[in-house]
Amino acid sequence: MFDPATIVAWVIFGSLGMIYVAYGKWKDLWQPKALGFGLMFYPYFTSGTAWLWGIGTVLTLAIFLARD
């Protein structure tokens, strides 16, 4: 039914999203919060393992570009 790579991506990117949201709340920054919510909710709108990993990687690395 589900590919193991898809489940692993959900867990990894969802966990990173929760960490980004917590960090954004701690530092009172909107960029990490927005990226965190994006990481947590984008898997619901993507189909395909390659898209899931690609978008997740881009959103994960975007935290380094979104700093003030």
C-alpha cells in the first residue's frame, strides 16, 4: 500500500517541521514557523516519492536562506 521510502519521508520531514515550528516560537520568528508548517503539511498534497523527497529537501534547506 505505502512505499517504505514515503513513510520514512513523512516521519523525517514532519519531525523537522515540528522542530522548526518550536524554534520559531522560541525565537519569535515567522520564517521558521512558516517553513515548519509547510514541512508538516505538504505531504498531504504531493503524490510520488520523488516529489516528496525533493520538496522536503528544498524546504529543509530553505531555513538557511530564511534567516534574518
